[in-house]
Amino acid sequence: MLTETWVNQSNLKLNYAISLETGAPLILLHGVTRRWQSFLPLIGPLGVHRQLIALDSRGHGLSSKPEIGYLVRDYAADIIAFIKDRDQPAAIYGHSLGALVAAAVAAELPELVTAVILEDPPFNTMNENISATVFHSFFKAMQTFAGDQRTINEISRDLSEVRLHNPENGVEFRLGDVRDGVSLRFTASCLQQLDPAVLLPIVEGRWLEGYETESVFRHLSCPALLIQADSTAGGMLPDNDAAQLEAWSDNLTRIKVPGVGHLVHSSATQQVVNQVLGFLAST
């Protein structure tokens, strides 16, 4: 069972859900455009072994929506402050944006971060290279829905008709062809609570300004599990980027999940649970 609450820090309210103390803390950080409920498939099995703390990032869910401050380094600063305030060692599980943040926080706070799980971090895919990927058209489309206060049915219906373009092969397709109805409804509910400003640095290819990836991974001293989705199925971490992360960090264990796209914890939940529990038991 989780209880939703919030904390104030630097004029920013961060909403989060926290479970009973069944074990050492595990902080859950969602991907961009989503909210803490993205981790609901994992809450039950992981909560048996760990106290879970799942946050809404700034601009998302019920957390504050400042006018500026939506670079990855800004999200990382929030979590660094959050963990410092708690002053209790914790592991961190981050998906996508959350994985970028988790790595940065672990590099900054080696004494307070015991382990990190990094699910499909999108590094170069979401930086200056984004215009060459299908994700550029996806996030531009999401800008038009962010903050939309229509009904979930109306938003999800229109989301299904969004046309995405893949510059690599020239193919266009509907979002509804690759996302099922339940996924579209959850996306719609997240977009209702999303600040449109979140997406601006992404579509402009400057999301990672001030984020020194090599330095972060060279300073990653805790055990790290990298869960890599299949780039041919919608994964955001290509093999060459994943191999580079491995070269920078001696503490990184990499696993690949063939045939599964970016939302690995939703599409291959039991496999993720098995890997995460085994990894955490080894730390």
C-alpha cells in the first residue's frame, strides 16, 4: 500500500508515493511525459522486498510546474536535494529520463546511493540527434496534448490518430498502430497533468545541456544494472551507446531484452522484476 504525500524544496512541491518500510528504500523515477503510476506493474512484487518511494518529476503529475527548468540536470538537482534531505541510503530505479537522473544522482552522492537500475536511458537519441529519429515527431505531437483538459476518451481517441514519421526509412504510421487502447488512455491521463514547457528542450535537441555523460558514468561507483530495450522495437538506447556506457563504467551490468520497446517494465514486467530483485540481492 502506498500513501501519496509531498515535500517542499526551493519553492518546488514534489509529489510522491511511499510504501511501508518492508526493507531498504528504492526510489522510482519515471520517464518524461509520465508520472509515478507508470511503475504500478512493479509496485507489488518490488514492494515485498523494499520500501518504495515513487516521485512525480517537476512539471509532471501533481508536482509543481515551474516556468523554466526542464533540462535533465534540473530534474537531477531535485532528486539530489530530495535524497540529501532524507539522509538515508537508497537504491534508485529510473526509466528513460529517470535513468539519466538516477545515474547523475549516484555519481553526485556515492555515500547515499547504494545501487542504480537504469531502464533504457535515451542519451544521444534524445539530444542533438533527435531530429533524425521518429521520437522527434512523437514529442512534437505530445506538445499539442500537454495540459489538455478534455476527457480521457477524447484525448486518447485523438492520440491514436497521431501520425509519426521515421526519418531513417521515410515510413509514416499512426500512434494507434503501435500503442494499445489502455496505453493510450494512460498516456492521455499523464498528458492532462503535463506542463507543455517540459517538451520544449526535447524537441529543440538541447535536453542534455550541462549533462556530462562520460563524467557521470566514470564517477558511477555503486553497482549499476543497465536494462536495454530493443531499438528495432522502439528502444531508445542503441547498441553503440550502450557499449560506450559499459566502457566508461566498471560497475555496470548490461542486459538486453529482445523484441521489447522502450517501456520494458510494462511490456516484460516479470522479466524485469526477476532481474531487478536478483540484482538488488547482489548489492
